[in-house]
Amino acid sequence: MKKFFKFEELGTNYRREFLGGFTTFLAMAYILAVNPFTLTLGDVADLPDALRMDYGAVFVATALAAAVGSLIMGIFANYPIALAPGLGLNAYFAYTVVLTQGHPWQYALAAVFISSVFFLLLTISGLREKLINAIPVELKLAVGAGIGLFITFIGLQNSQIIVDNPATLVHIGDLTNPSTLLAIFGIFITIILMVRGIHGGVFYGMIITAVVGMIFGVIDTPSKVVSAVPSIEPTFGALFSALGDPGFYTQSMLVVILTFLFVDFFDNAGTLVAVANQAGLMKDNKLPRAGKALFADSIASMVGSIFGTSTTTSYIESSAGVAAGARTGFAAVVTAGFFLLSLFFFPLLEVVTSAVTTPALVVVGILMVSSLGKIDWTKFEVAVPAFLTIIAMPLTYSIATGIAVGFIFYPIVMIVKGRIKDINPIMYVFFVIFALYFIFLQ
């Protein structure tokens, strides 16, 4: 085992790897509650049954996708990086594709599967690097920041801290509402834990919020702690019915597939480089075994969609495990083990409400917008597409629209500025694709 994971070469041991893997699990365990609540649109009261996924099945799919993805990453790529369904992409899946556009959730799962197949093919062929390199770094950073604002906005809406207003579109909610007050309390507690540098602060914040909610009767108390694993049958393989439906193959779904693909591109590349660099695994500013890591991610996402969850991706929370000493894939294997163990604790998560998930969405949003500092705002031709990408996502309630706006404006302002040579030809292709998106699909 030591030789397989190269413990001596990387200067680590079983204790450090186990502690690192456990720390990573604590840092990202919030997804076990947030993902099922998001994909089942738990905050939407009047939703047709056909559009609502089964909560228990999504919980199992989330845990299994995280376990399988982390195992593949650890064993095949030997990186201390764990995977799970990604925040942002799950919000796009639920609130844009299903709730706003009205597509069946089976269609959304099929789109995730197809985008993952494309990801795999692009990784194997080497085209993935060309596409990533064609997109300017400012737009990549803007996409991440925009998603951060988007999921924060969703969290504030779900807990009714922000509500709709006929005159101003949005307005602060009723702060005397017990559920809203609990969400605000959770945000404060989680921020305090994060500021103190406590690993797993988001997870602990959710636990404290839930316990306080139970004490004051805002949240139901679970009937038991451990139970049999819920059935995954309602979601397992559901995407294949969509793939066999001619109604699935539309221009609208093509945009959905491309959005899943693009965002997963950016998310993965940034996470892999950031965590590997922190762990001292980068060589000559390059990521060793990058192909294996990307292969692991694409396979994990394909498997996750078959189980019944949105795009599975590498988690930046893995950096918490690295800080605790993790250096090899054994830590990811440990994380996978804890996700499998969590399957038996469904009753504890079944009572989760928006008041409990909101702090996680807000804090993760704060972490994602940190990329704003890396954008050169002094260059107006850079600031314009970056800003419009960021602001369009929450205001249009669509990650796809934000990406489209930024990719349309980028070549225009660069041409006007006289920086035609700085525009990669592939960006013109993206310009045409997204221009057609607004012409025919809006």
C-alpha cells in the first residue's frame, strides 16, 4: 500500500493521510444535505410531482457519486483530491434547467451524462487543453465569481432573507420569521468558525444551526440516528429514458449540455491546480498525471448522473485535507470511505431545511468570489466582459446566460480596443454559438 501510493517519495504516512482524508470529508460533508435539498427544489412549495426528484434517492446518489469519484481520483490519479456533486452546477440543474425552463429532471441528468462523455473524449483527445487555453483567464475567473454570487442569492432567497418586491424586484424579508432568523444565526456561526480557521467550519455550522433549530422547534427532530439506506431506484438509470426520447434533442438542451461542460472545465482545472500546488505536487509549473485526474473526474460525473445527481467535480475543500497533511490518493480513499459510511445516517439529514443549507451556500459563495481579486480591473476591455458575466448570473437567474453575455462582449471590446491578435480564433466560434443562443432560445 505504501509503495502503491508512494508514501516515502512524498514524505507522508498512514496517520497523516487518514487525518487529511477525514478533514476533507468534514470540510465537504455539507454537500450531503445541500445537494438533495437543492436538486429536489425543497424550498419550492407548488411544484408538479413530475419535476421533483426523490429526496432519499438523491441523498444516496450524492454519497455514492462522492465515494466513487474520490476512489477513482485516489487510486487512479493518486491525488489527495475528493469529488462530489458541485455547488453551482446543481443550482443550475435545479433552478434553471428544471424550474425555469421546465425540463424534466431526467432530461437534466441526461445532459450531465452527455457533457461528461464529451469531457472524457476531449480529455483523451487532448482538445480539452486547447479549449481551456482559448478562453481568457479573466473570463474563467469571472465565471467562478458569478456562480458564487448566484448560489449565495439562491441561499438568501430560500431562507427568505431576500424576497420579491413588485416595485424593486427584491427586498429584505421578514426578519421576525423564525426560519429566517435561524438562517441568519447560521450564517453568523459559520462565518465565525471559518474566520477562526476551523476545518469543516461549514459542516459544523450546519450542525449547530440544525441543533438550535430543533431546540426552538423551528426544525423537526429526527426520529432516529441510523437507518437502512434509502432506495436509489427512483433516480438510478432514469437518464436513459430521456436519451431515448426524441423530444430531448433540442437546441435548448444543447445549450444546457454546453453549460455543464464549460463550468465543469473551469471548476476542475482551477481546483486541481490549486490543491496540487498547495500540496507541492506541481513540477515545472505543470500538473503531473493531469490526464488521469481529468479522466477520473469525467468518469465520476458519468457515474453520478447514472445514480441520479448533477455534475460531480473536484472539490476545493480538499485543500483542508492537504493542510492537515494529506499528500497522496490514500487520503481521497479515506474520504470515500466516510461518504459510504454516511449512507446509514440519512435520518439526520432528512430534517434539513433551507435555514440549515443557506449558511453553506453563502460561505461557499464568499469563497468563490475571491477570484475577483485576480482580475485586472484597470483594463476596461477586460473589466467589461468580466463584470457582465458576473452580474448577469444572479440577475438573470442563469449561469448559462452569464457565460453567454461575457463570451459575446469579449471579442467585441477586444476588437474595438485594437487587440485582435490577443483573441483566440476559438473565441469567435463561442461568440457565434452564444449569439445564436440569444436569437433562438430566449
